[in-house]
Amino acid sequence: MAKLSKNRSLQWPLVAEFVFNVTDTMVNTAGVNTTLGAAAGTVFDAIGLPPGAVVIGGDVTVDVASNDASTATLAVGDSASATRYLAATSIKTAARTALTLTGFRGNGEDIRLTLANA
């Protein structure tokens, strides 16, 4: 039987923030420079995570609501699951929506945003 001892390999949480407006431009996952709000279903990698990372908190905060004619949603996930952290959520109202924390330990997948608008 192995003798266990306390673990001293603690580390501070890494923190990242990604602030954007739908009029900003970014290179999407297809490598095309595009305006975030220009086309429905645009997908962008927003935050690079190190291998082994576990998302322990986060939220989407809409300060200025979308004025699209019908739908405007944002999903937060990664390259393996587009909605791992947040299913498609309306951005037509100013609000804060907490991410869904799954305990998923990644292999370095980027945090990915999927914007769907009319």
C-alpha cells in the first residue's frame, strides 16, 4: 500500500477576459477576417487554454443589447463541443449569464464563440 502525502503543487487560477462588440473584426475559425455581426453562424476562437486546463468560472455579460431584427445568440464552447460552457443564449437583452461549469479537463482547446444572428 502506498503512503500518501499532501500535495504542494498548487497554482493560482489563470484569468482571461475577452471583450468585443459585434462591429469588431476578427479572424474566424476558417481563417477569414470578418465582422463578428456580419454573418449568421460565425465562429471565433477567443481564448487559448493550456493543456489540462479546467474552466472554473466565467460569464457572458451583454452591456449593449443586439438590435438584430430577429435572433441574436451567442454560444460558448471549444473545438470539440460548440456549447460546452454555454448553449446558444440571447444577446438581445442586456444581462449577465454564468457559464455552465462541467469540470472538463481539456487538451489545449481554445474557448470558442459561436455568434448566430439574423
